[in-house]
Amino acid sequence: MGDLSTAVLRSEMARSAMRRSASSTSTGSSVGREDGALRSTWPVSRLAATLSLACVLVLAAVATAGVAIDVAGSVAEAKTVIEWWDDHSYEQLEAFQEVIALFEQRNPDIEIRLSLVDPAVYYDRLAISFASGVGPDIFYLHDFQAAPWHSRGYTTDLEPYLAKSDYDVSEIWPAKIPLMSVDGKLHGLPYDWSLIGLYYNAQLFDEHGVPYPDESWTWQDLADWGRQFRLDDSSGNQIRWGYAPFPITWGGWNVFGELYSFGASLFSEDGRSATVNSTATEEYFRFMHELRLNGVTPYRVQSEGISEYQLFTQGTVAMMSNGSWAMLSFDQAEFEWDVSYQSAGPSGRWVTATGGHYAISSASEKKDAAWEFLRFLASPEAQYIMNVKHFRSLPGLRSVAIEWAEAALLGDGPSGAVTFVEVAQHHAVGVPAVPYWTMIAPTVMSTFSQVFEGEISPGQAMAQLETAIQAAIARTMR
């Protein structure tokens, strides 16, 4: 796919039409919950009700031997059953079932069994399953949590399969590939790709004569214009602010793009040394604290218990940084709004991107069949079903991006949706694939929150982070 500039994208969208007809959503499956997992259970054929007890016993015996009996009574090879684990919610179930039905229709010798596991226990259950030797053939990984699973040998090298297939790896967003790789070899294929954008209340901007954010906006512009939206009540208490940042408590992964835009970083490119203690990091910390000090961003105590979504939809803040997945989440907003580029810093515009991908378990005994399903899951057709037809975040393939932006507009989404596609191509930075990120993430979240609130100084924050990062490096990389 060629260069995805905004002008090219808008021109392409103007000429593009939805090309795919709706796929059947009938799967013949029912859904139950067992041990915290949502599992699809497949109905027994009515033929079983008419079989004699002897036939049932024969069927059971033959099935355990790896074969099945067809309607005519002849012996046929059993289907290969692929276990697929995921931590998504009921909201994605219909899309997943549609993909399964379409795959099974084309591959009648393979059956897919889906388990949707509670996100709160998902990775614990994965760990237990690998330790016990009983687990999924294909499983989902969040990009920012994937490195330890890949580096510890739980996933399969896909290069031999890719070499024999026509799968087009070049369609994957460039910044996403390292998050699915081990030593330059792909161990996963994409599900989605999520980025941060700047949502703004167009009505408030118009009322205050503030220009809409565009590609020229910097963090300093956000700070300067953000002061214009301050509103105090009759007692002098501030009740409206200019900007609500993306929550640091959402895993902390969003900080990388912000740091890079200030010329700062937490650790080196190879992940083997801490680089957080720098003047650039100090500048970033001071700037983010001053947003609160100057009334642009609410302190934690001023917005306790109120999410950034609520602050924005209630008109309590004029701008909000949030993900590409949030575009169709503002039905309750009673004002005109749009989304634009995340602000640029002294070192340019860099935006953290993350998402999810699928991997084949290294312990699977059915890797060939699992590869067939994985290849389909990451195909343009399945990506369209999961991320466009059942609209959610940006697809993991660039070739589906135009249809995603178009679907956002057709679904009453913002005109600025196209900016996510350009940012994904030119300004996205993936969460660095270091094996210790999940170890330091709690410290990153708590320390950044403290320094933003002015509870500790930038120097203290950098020292805390440096200590935590160096300890994690010593445990995992030396």
C-alpha cells in the first residue's frame, strides 16, 4: 500500500465504496460460561437422538480413536479441533463467531473452539495452561504485554509458514511488526492497531474563538489555548478545564510517544540501559505538571471518580486524549465534536500505538491447522469483519484502513477519523518489546502520576524510574 497522507486518504475515501457484502452471522453455536471463561459450545446432531445405545457406544469408542462416523455409518477422519483463547468481551463475540463460521465453511476438516476469558485472570490462566501442558493452540496477546511470552518460548516461529504462503507481511503497520517478533522473526499476526488522538469539543472552541487543532498543533499550543476554557463557579472553584490526558493507569503504555515527542525515553533502543535520567525527561515532567498548575488539566482530587470520558461528554473539559477505539463512544455528548492529531513536541509528533495480535502456542500439536486459522484471522477479509463491519479500533492491516475510516464516517463518526490512519503510517511508535515491561509498568504508572500531580519532583521521579528499570534489566537481560 502506498503513502497514506491525509490528502491521499481523503481522495481514496471519496472514490471508495463498501465492497464487501454482509457475511452470514449464523454460526450454529451456543454460548456458556465455565470457570471464568466464555466458551462456545456446539449442539449435538439430532441424529444422536435416534441412535441406539449400541451405536452411541460405538460412536464414543471410535471418536476416542481419532475418527468419527458419518450419517451413512461409514468411518471418516475426525475434524482437527483448534482451541482459541481470547480476553475480549461479549461485544466482540458476534464478530468472532462470524469469522469462525466463515472459516469452518471453507475448511470443513477443522473445528474452532473459542474461549473468551475474563481479562482480569487471562494471563494467569495462560501461564497455568502452559505449565500444565494443556492450553490453547492459538491465543491472543496485547502488544504491550507480549514480549515475555514471545521471549520465553511460548509462541511459534511463523517464518517457515510465511515462506510457504502468499500472506503479505508488508500490509502490517511497520511499527507493529517488532511487537510480534523475536530476533527479527515473526511470532504473531495482527488483530488491531490502536492509537491516541486529540478529541475536542467543537462547540466550546467556537464559543471561545479558539482554532480547531490540526497537524500544526504542538503541546505548547495545547497549553496556551487550553487556558482559554477555564471556568470558575461563584465560589472561585474551577469547574471546567482545557484538557484531560489519556489515563496513565491504563497500563502506562501511552507515555512512550509523549516522551519521544520531547526527545526523552525510558530506556535505550536495545532495552539494555536506562535512559530516563535526562534533561529532556525533566522538561517533559515539568510541562505535564504545569498543565495542572495552570488550570489546563484537573488535578486528581478535582476529578476523583470521574473518567476522562465523562469529563469530556459532560463538557467539563474541552479536549481529551484517547484512543482510536473511542470514536463511537460519545453518543451521550450533546455537542459537536471531532478528533485530530495528538500534539507534537520539541522533537516532533510521536504517538504510542498498540493493539493485539494472535500467536500459535509452541506446545500445540496441531500447528499446521492452527496456521490455517491464524492466517485467516489476520487476512483482510477477517480484519474487515472484526474491525470494520463490527466497528472497533483501527485494523491491523493497512489495506483495510480506508474502509475503516469510511465506516467511521458512515457511522456518524468524526471527520477527523482519517488522521488516525496517517498517524499510524508516519508517527506511530510501538511499545518497546522488552521482556521487563510488565515488571516496571506499575512503577511507571505510579511515578508518572505522582510527578504530574506535583507530589514528587522530576529529579525524584527520574531516580525512582532509573532504579526500577536497572533492576528489571539485571533480572531479565543479563
